[in-house]
Amino acid sequence: KSDGMKKSMEGLLYGARVDVVFAGHVHAYERFARVYSDKADSCGPVHITIGDGGNREGLASKYIDPKPEISLFREGSFEHGRFKVVNTSHELWEWHRNDDVQSIVADTVWLRSHVSDPACKV
């Protein structure tokens, strides 16, 4: 199960100061705050679920309700994302919704790398 994988990997990802984790299969989009052990943590990775394109089952339309505080943006629509490493300290993530006449940026976030954050030094 995904809960078992999360439990076995989360400490490793946190200890390595991973900046972002991309996961899929849920046919929807959701971006979370930096988290560790299901709580906001400025030294944890940002988790992004991006798995809503190219499926036969259709988009997932049910989310945990009420929305957890660590969930910052979520939507069930077809899309694609762009991740750009700008320099050693910053990355840019853009999520483009494709359901509109033209692809539009529906979610965007600048990420500061843990490498440049003295509070997150290992």
C-alpha cells in the first residue's frame, strides 16, 4: 500500500533534504506544503500529486474533505507540469491546466532549495 511506502521512505527523503516529491497514479492534481509526518515542516519536501493525464478511468473527483491544512492547491483536470531549476537555490514549478481552449498556468510556486536554507542543514 502507499501508506507503507510513505512510512518507509519519508525518513530517508527528509534526512536527505529532498526539495520536492512528484507522485502519480491518482488521476488528479494536488500540491502540498513542505511536510514531514503529515505536518507542515519547513525542512520537509513539497509533495505534488500529478497523475491526471492519459487515463481511461477518468479524473478523480473525490478529495479528503475538509481539505487538510497542508493541501495548498488541488484540482481534477487534465494537465501537464513544468519544473525548472533556476539556480542553486531556487526552482519554479508550474502546473498547466489543459481543459481550457488554451493551456493556462493554474498553479505556480517558487521553491527555495534546502541547500540554501541554513535552518535545514543536515
